[in-house]
Amino acid sequence: MPLWLDLLRTPMAAPETAMLRSMRRTFQLLCVACAICVVLVSPLTALLGRAAPVGIAGLLLTTAIYTGLYVFRKNRADEAFLAAATSDEQP
């Protein structure tokens, strides 16, 4: 069997659970919020004063921490799925 066909048939990641799906969507919303806040930093600063940069920094820090947590949990789920898949193939 050609390698590309074998890779096409082989699952590359674990099926997404409800928890991982909600984490992925939260991560996406945090990224969009960061982008919007960075683009609108001048109007937000004019509106909120010195609190705007502090709030944006907090949002960026929260996004960074949440990204690490999501990547850790996603990798753990993928490794468990692949370990189970390879153990099923072994006689």
C-alpha cells in the first residue's frame, strides 16, 4: 500500500470529546478577543484610560495560559488514543 494511502486511512488525532471541543472553542474566542483588543487599543485606551492596556495584558496572559492547558490536554488525549490504537493492532 502506498504511504499516502496508509496515512489517509490512519487516524492522526483522537476523536474530539465534548470537553476538548469546548476548550477549543474557548481558545478560539480568546484569540479573536485578543486580536480585536490589539486592533482597537487606541479607542479602548481613550474610552477606558489606563485600565485598557492592563485589561489587554490580562487577556493576553489568560490566552497564553489557556493555550498551554489546551495543548497539554489535547496531546494527552492524542497519545492515549494512539497508544490504545497500537495496542489493539498488536497480537
